[in-house]
Amino acid sequence: MILLRPFTLDFANNPANLFLPSFNPNTEKVPERLSRGHPVAQLYGLGAPWTIDHKAKNFNRTAICGEHSPCLSVQRKFGEDHFSVGPPYILEKEDLLRLTDSWTKFVPRVFEKYPALLAEMYAYSMAAAHEELPHLTVLHMMVSNIDMDEEGWVYIDKLQEDVCQPPDTQTKLFYAEHVLPTVLHFCQFYRIGEYGFQKRRLRKMMFECNAPLMAIPPANISTVRYKNRDGEIVKLGVKQSRRGTFMLCTIHYAINEMLLYYKSKMCPAEKINTKPSVNLVSKEFW
């Protein structure tokens, strides 16, 4: 993940706050300051299949949580509103310690019947329910999937075509004058035109002194309305192009900032390669 804005414990007055459509400020309290018993986390599209009886073959709650666990009484809607979450998580220390204790116990139990990628995330949800720690679910702490509106994209969409800018030279913040989501989670393959980024294509050689930097797309690439998916030309809408451009440019700029800082500490100045040429669409680089 790339940190776009600092985490804050002063929660209620955060200008970036975005909540679930079902959130009712008249009946649900937003804490002034994050405290024990009031965890906050980003919505993920997990749902709460572990609350549904016909899914018991995958999520046997009694076997996973224990015979008298509070986890057993969670209904589907409540589970979707308060436990369908993922990183960033923000919890008070003691809450995190006891949740983590249950989480690590539940992971192998979940994986035994659900040996899939999201097993540890469902284990987290069930551990939070077991520890009676319903999360205040928010939308603004992450952007990741350009087709998922239930993330902090409203702030990126407001930038319109101006979505390929370097960080501020003084603060190192991206779009310092704007409200942004807290983190950029680069877990997708981002492609715009002939440029692309996928984290699994990065090589360890990028830390070598003579290794080049990430290629920076042209500033107007958000106006490009297609992506080259390994030879297949796929049309993009305006929103997809702008969001994809934000992800691609911000990731490349952030990686270059990190590499230059690292190499300034570890490499002789004359051996640092500052050429920005790595484009992970090309098989030359992966």
C-alpha cells in the first residue's frame, strides 16, 4: 500500500469520512476519537457468507468460533455492515491484541473447509464477531479497484483529468490541496494505453544501483480510452481511464521516490540510474 494521507485517531471531524449507504447518523455514533471498543476499517466486498446456514459446509461457526461464541448469533445484515472489512484496520491496542489472538486461532479452522485466498480475511471477520468488536465500516480509507464505487473514489473523480501529477516537492504529499483517501492499495493490474503496473511483475533487481526507475506516463494519459491487455485492445470509459491513470501514475511516482531515497543511501552517486524506463506491460521488465 501507498500512504496518501496520515492516519488519524481524531475521527469524527475527518473531512474525508465516507460511510456505508445504510449508515444512520441518528442511531449510529461516530466516535470523536478512536478508542477501545470502537474499531474502524475499510469496506471490502467480502459479504458475510459465514452467517448463512446453507454455507455451513464452508463456515461451520460452531467448529470455528466455539459452542458459546457471540459469533454464532450474528445475522447476515449486521455481518455485512460491521464485519465485511479489510485493511486499513484501526483498533485500540488491547482490542487488537485480543482480536489477533482469536484471529490466529480461527485462520487454520477456516482454511480447513475454505482453502481459498480470502480465508484469513473471513477468519478476521469471525474473530471480530467472536470478540464482540463490530467495526465502523468506512469507504474513504482506500482506493484499489477502479470499478468499485464503494471506495474513496469520489475524491479522485473530483480531480477530473488532473490525475497524473508528482508529489509535492516539500511535503511529498500527492495533491496536497485536496482531500484524498488514506491509502492506495495496489492489488490489481492497472493498465492505460500502452502503460501498466502489476506488483507481481516487479523484479528485485530494481534496488540495484544501475537499475532504471519506473516509466512515468504522459500527464494527459487520462484522456486515453483503451488499455492494451497483452495484445488485446480493451475500450475504457472516462471514469475507468481517470481512475486507472491515478493509480498508475501515483504508484510509479511513489516507487521512484522510494528507489531514489534508497539508492541515495546505498549507492555511489555516480552509479545511480535515474532513467525512468520500466513499463511492466513490456515483457522486457518481468
